[in-house]
Amino acid sequence: MVTQVRGSYADVYEWENLYSAWRKASRGKRGRAAAAAFEFRLEDNLFRLSTDLEDESYQPGGYVNFTIHEPKKRLISAAPFRDRVVHHALCNRMEPAFERSFSHHSYANRVGKGTHRALDTCQRWMARYPYVLACDIEEFFPAIDHKILRHTLHRRVQDGGMRRLIAKILTSGVGVLADAYTMNYFPGDDLFAANRARGLPIGNLTSQFWANCYLNDFDHFVECELGCAAYLRYVDDILLFADDKATLWRWRAALIERLAALRLTLHERQATVRPTSEGVRFLGFVVYPDRRLLLRRKGINFRRYLYNLLHEQRQGKRRRETVQASLLGWINHLRYADTWGLRREILHEVVL
């Protein structure tokens, strides 16, 4: 039985939910201009937002786009702060019903999961199984098909108001990642398939959540129909473990076919079966059965970022507390790998 989202559209814009959404959206961002401006007239802004949602006059604003190159070139689309409050308000009401059905082996953007637990699970299975199939999805966020996603969400969201709000958020992102998508045609397509609405802006809370919804049936296919007990997915990075190569090559063919039904494509040249003793690249590390190493480019990129932070601090453009928080966050991340030497060098450089 499919668990339905409880409550109605009115629960999205009721005061307590919007206030909770504001707190989540502003976490770690209260010093930024947009968040501070919203907070300066908090009650007025939340009341106006509630009214706009209630009479359905709410319309998402435009995105601010910027490119990052870590770990690879990506276009990040930042919605206005007001819209980010709406995203949290909607997810507050949607997530519980979907979370109950999510696979235990899906680790991204979920409470109690995350990068470090995914790495722990990966290493445990690296030690248990002799072979691993590592793969990822081509242009995942740009390729997500809106028609398929709406069908997936509507199975649990019955309320008309919530559905219309979902549609507004989806429509606001149409075309944002158009240049990042290379058209793939699937069986049964005609030339008009190129005009299908697709793409979720990277940076939206709703995009992260809906990406898990989109691949939820795929997760259960791998676990239940393929019978892969040692399966791990973090966004579009996928690992399957087995006792023999033949099983993994057979599963690889099944993954390609199943993803095609979602209008998604594997990076087939990179989707290879290898012995776990050789290690596997996963979430910025190389994971072996008995150790983890940081990818070299990760260390180089952080040092470059740290030097820029320190330079800006000396010029008075960055607060000391901001630099310290960034450094401590990175050091905490590094401790999940065999990086004692690197951590010591970075701290030594900072002191000097």
C-alpha cells in the first residue's frame, strides 16, 4: 500500500510550518544579505507569503546561477530566499510519507544518513565482497524528466493545492540546465521527445528530495528484483557488490535497461566491474577494504581554497571565525580517511 501525504495544502502555509521552514532555510545563512533582509521584517514576510500561498498567487522568483568546479563543472542555481522558505515548507509536509518508503541503502540528503555513513557502509562491503560494480548516471539532475517525476510524486500527493505548488516549482526550473543536457533518445521516442520538460536546478532543497523520490523505485528494483543485498546509492553514484564478476556484469545490463525507463543513462564506459582489493573512488575518497585515501585533487583544491580564505582574512574581507569554521569542518571531514599527515601539514601551514 502506498503511504499518502497527510494533511492538505493549508498545512503547507499555516504559520507554524512556515516559521519552521524559515528557521531551516536560514540555518547557517543568517549573516547573508537576503536572509537578513527577510528576517528584518520576519512576521510581515511570513504573513505575506502565507497569504500568497493561500490564494495561490505565489510565483517563484528567478534563479541566480553560478558555476563551481568541485569535483567537476556544475551549474548551481540559487533560488531567492523567499522561495527557499517555500521549498522547506512543502518538504516538511511531503517528506514523512516518502521517507517511510525510501531504501535503507540510499544515503544522500536524508536525516541519519549522509556522506560519512555511506563511506562506512562502502568500506564494510569492500571487506566483505571480492568484486564491486561502480557506476554513475550521465547528467543526472539535467536529465530528470518532469512527466515521470510528477507521476511519482502524485502517487502519494493527492491534494490539488500541493500538486499545483509542485508544478509551479518544477516549471520555474525548466530550461535552467538545458545547456547541461545532451539529448538522448529512448525506445519509442519521436523527434518531439526533445521538447519534454526536464531538469531540476542543482541547489534547491526540493531538487535533492525529489531526486531521491525519482530513484526510489530503482533502489527497490536493485534490492528486491536483482536481489543485491550489498547496494549503495549516494545521489547518482551507485555501488553494487557481489561474490563473482558474472553476477555484476548481468546486473549492469539490468541497470541500463531499468534506468532507460526513467529516461536516464549510465556512464557505460565508466561502469566497470573490478576487484575490491584495487579500491573504488567514492565521494571524494579512494576506499579500500582496509583503508581510505583522500583523492589528491581534493587536497589540492582545499589548500587553494584555504589560502584564498586566509588572504581574504588578512585583507579584512573574511572574519576569523568564518575561516576557523571552514578549516575545522574540513579537518573533521578528513578524519574519516587515513589523512593524519595531511591534516598536520594543513594545520602547520595555518599556524605559520
